[in-house]
Amino acid sequence: MPYLLISTQIRMETGPTVVGDEFSDPTLMCHLGATKRQVLGNNFSEYYTNEPPRCVLDRLEKLGYRVLTMTGVGQTLVWCLHKE
């Protein structure tokens, strides 16, 4: 899976960071120290880590990912990464 989205709430820039959805690579999620959760009211699961986005981005860079773009959507910060 060469593309990856990570996100965090603006008021939570120190974590937690959402690093994947229920279909994400479990090996990559384990490397990021992420755990799967399902928030009450959602019909999907997501992986998250308590680390801040900066630390997650550093780990992903070491794995060969690079940031393609970053944006703010409402109160959420979102990064799109790609690995060749």
C-alpha cells in the first residue's frame, strides 16, 4: 500500500495520531506502535498511536515514505504520504 493518510485534531497536536483505517497493513501499524479502535457511533475501525504527528512522520520517513501534501479540514490536520 504505497499511499497513507495520517491525521490529528488541531487541539491534539501532541497526539493521539490516527495512522490508518481498518484495511491498513497490520505490519506497518505494528511498526508505528498503533492499536486498532472503533469509536462509539462509527461503523469502521481505525488505527491510532498516542505519539504526536511529528514522531509518526519521522518514523514513516525512515521507512521510505514522503509527504505529498498536508491540509487542514475543519479542526483536523491531514497528511498524505507516498512510498515508491
